[in-house]
Amino acid sequence: MRHNFGKTFRAWPTRSGKIIILVLLLLLFSAWNAGENLLYLVFGGVAGLFLLSIIAGYGSLRKVTLHREAPYAVYRNEPFACSVRIGNYKRIIPSISLRIEHDKKVKGYVLRIPAGHQATVAIEETFHRRGVYTLPAVNLSTSYPFGFLQLHRSYIDSVEVLVYPRIRPARLSSRETMSGAQNVLSRIEGEGDEFFALREYVYGDDLRMIVWRISARLGKWMVREMGIGNARIVMFVLDTRRAGQPDYEEQFEEMIDLAGSLMVSLLKHQYSVGLFTPDRMLACGRGISQERHLLDHLTRVMPVEAKDYPEFEIRARRLTSEPMRVIGMSPDSGLWGQADSVSGIAILDPGDVIYA
């Protein structure tokens, strides 16, 4: 593995260092004005301490590597742990009093790393926007040994992290109807009139659906899965064509967060879920692997120009003839709740979504 010894090296005096510089200037002026050898000796001693501070600090940061490891994916606005491995590749001299800094904030601290050894520190990072990012540059700094100088070395590595949309437990209101399916359920999690299956209780299920006798026999909560026609395939159609409304970017991110929350909630209830946008499509599937694929796609979904995808509505209209439920979503608030907004697909009103 290639060693990352940092890119730039910087140093500037601390508050005590500025005082020492001022003292040096006063001593030099006094010695030159008075011509006293003792003052020159004092000046030389203080200057030697200042020079020693530079040499020792530079020695601590010399031949020091930094490598980071981060999760494959994290959620927007949620802190996550990042592992930082610092290696001292000097033969004799240890690295002492190293701070890991980012945006002028101390993220981690290592007191001492002997020559030829490594230290691992866990630091916390947070991404506030959805997308694919590399970890931001960090600094290793030290003010060893006297605190006169703050010495920094910058480190950049190419660790890539997927930032998923914010996910919250969500479900549609009890009377939400979805278009585009044959024998469609009247709700996603519902009290239909046809028994479908028994399954283990999931947080947010209606307590009235609990089968008490079977739950007592098995020692865990079991609920009845009810429905009409048992249509359990759901396709989300996201209209990501750019609009001219002032708050479009904010509404777009809210749409992605809402879509991700509903998708994950449906998958946890054993539904088969897919995604369709002007520039990408993911076939319906179920399980943990499908959840990861959906979130990966949602991470990369960005607004597109309508002129680049003239056949979007035609392709979306074909979905309504398939035996699946189709949920339309748009960042345009003027389309929310309309029954025939995009290619015959009803657009979901966020107000019909209930967060657990």
C-alpha cells in the first residue's frame, strides 16, 4: 500500500509563540543598544528554544502517514465513525502529541507513537448532503514541545462514501389509494378483507392485527397480513425533470428522503419495490440486497433537463398496464394529490404520509 505522507507543511506561532517573538525582538534591541554580552547570551538562549521548537515539531510530523477507513454508505445528517490509522515510519524518533483536525476542530488526539509503530483513532464525521463524496482533507498538527508553534501537515486520501437520503419509518395514511395496478390494495399496510399470511410483528403494525393465540404459542408477536388481491409489487415513479420553482432543490431532496423512507418501510413488510426515473430504472425486488440497490440509486438521482428525456411520460405510462402498484412522486408542490399528473399516474401528497 502506498504511503500517504501528506501534501503540505505549514507552521505559525501560537499566542505564546508571538509573545516569545516579541521578547526576542526586545532582547535583540536591548543587547544592540546596551552592548551587554549577557543580553546577547539571554537572546541566544531564548532563540535556541524557539529553534528547538521548530525542529522538534517538524520531527514529530516527518515521515508520518495517515490512512482512513469509512463505511461503504452512511445516512445524511447522521454522524458515523471513521477509523484513522497513523503510522510513524521514522527509525528512531517518536511522534509526540499529534492532533487530528478538520475545519479547525480537533477530531482526535494521539499522545505518542514510537518509531516504526502505528496508532488507530476513531473520529466522527457527518455529511449534510446526499450524494457520493470523498472524505474531506484532514490535518495532523502538533505544538510539541513548548507550544510556541503550531505545525500542520495536510492529508488527502481518496476514500469514497455514499451518502444515502435520510430514512425514517413511514407509511401511507389508511385511505391512500395507488393507481396503476390490477386488484390494487386500498392501502399499503392495511385491514383488507382477504387473509394473506402470518408474519412477525414489525414496529408500527396495527395492534389489532396481532394473533394472540399463535403469538403465545410461538413466544413472539405474530400479525395477520390482510389485503385485497394480494398485489405486493410497488413501483415508485420519480419525476426528476427540473422545474423553475424557487425552492425546487429543497423540495427535490425532501422527495428523495420521502421515497427512500417509504421504500425501506415497504421492504421491511415483505413488499417487492422498484424505482423508475427519467434516467434510470431498477426492477422490483425484495430483501436487504434490494434495499441497498434502491438506496444506491437514490443517492445518485439528480435533477435532469426535461428536453433530454422526451419519452419519459410514454415509458411511465406503460407501467400502469403492469400488474403492480405505481406511486408517483414529484418535487412540484402544485402536482401533489392530483390523480392524473404524470402519464396517468397519481402524484403522492406528502401530507398523506405518516412517520412513526
